[in-house]
Amino acid sequence: MAQDIAQVCYVCKSPELAISIKSVGPLCAGCFIGVVERRVKKDVRLDHPFKKGERILAIDDSSTKSRVMLSLLDRCLGGLPIKLEIKKEDIVSITSKDIEGFSKVLLPLSADDQAEGFLSWLLGDDREDGHKDSQIQIIPFLACLLEEEIEAYAKAKCIKSSSKDPSPLRKDLLQFESRYPGLIHGLLKGANGFKDASQRR
């Protein structure tokens, strides 16, 4: 299980059973939902601000992450004067034609996904980003959240959950994260720093 059960929420001190994840501590369902939504709102506001009239595409691959992303989009972007469209498509099947005409494309990718991708690259994976030269901003919308946080949010919001077997590299990554909490976010900071340095060259 991604989450254990604790007895007291450390925010509101509710005696209700709480979700306990090392990255956030024991929280009742309501406080946990609030923590996740505030974190995503902050991430969007600081790193991916939306402008009035922007045409945004959200990719729905029918995964738990895409369902959580759509729920968070409604909570975090509801009321903003943007043009949001949702396309049912597997991420790996997206073509340049699919995203043509959009200013931003939102993908249901977590911190774990991003960290695994960076490690794959470091280990010599030669996969190319088919949209790296595009002027369209590709945004991993859930990159500020760990997989276990996404799973816990889905459970707290009664969002249908589905899972698939992790890759061998993901299994190793999760083992190291359990041993050294914060490792995945640390990898992402390193990846982002490397990306920024590369763009300045």
C-alpha cells in the first residue's frame, strides 16, 4: 500500500484516520486534499502561468494520473479565461499534428515519471523527445507530486484507480526513495538545473 493509517491529523488534529506519507506527514483526507491542491496551484503559478485566451490541451490516457490531473485542473484552473481541450490519447502516441495550434500541452506525468526519465537518459537511453524543437510548452502537470501522493489523492477523492507494473528502473527508484526520502525531488532539481544550464549555453 502507498499509504499507511495514522490516528491524528497533524494540521487540524482531527481524530479521524489520516493518510500518512513521509513526504507530507499524517493528515486527514480533507487536509491532505488541501495540501495537494495548494502545491499544484503554486507550481502552476510559479512555473507554468496561464495567460488569458491561451489554448490548452490536456492529454487523458485513462490512467489514475490523468483522472487526478483532470480533477486538479478543475480545482486549480476553474474560472480562468483559457480554452481547455481534453484529448483521449496515449502519451507515446501523441504526434506533432495532435498538438498543433496549442500554446501548452498538459501531460499526466508525476515526479516519479520525470525522475525515471532523467535516470534513463543518464544511463544512456537514446530516446528522443519528438517535440523538443516545438514552440509549444509541454508540461508534466503532476511533476510536483509523487506517485504515492497521487494514489492517496485519488483514494481521498474517490477517483477510480488503475495501476500497472513498474519498470525495473522504477522499482529501484522507489526502493531508494523509501530508504532516502526526498531522493526523487532531489533528482528533479538536478534535472531542471541541468536543463537550465544547457539552455544557457
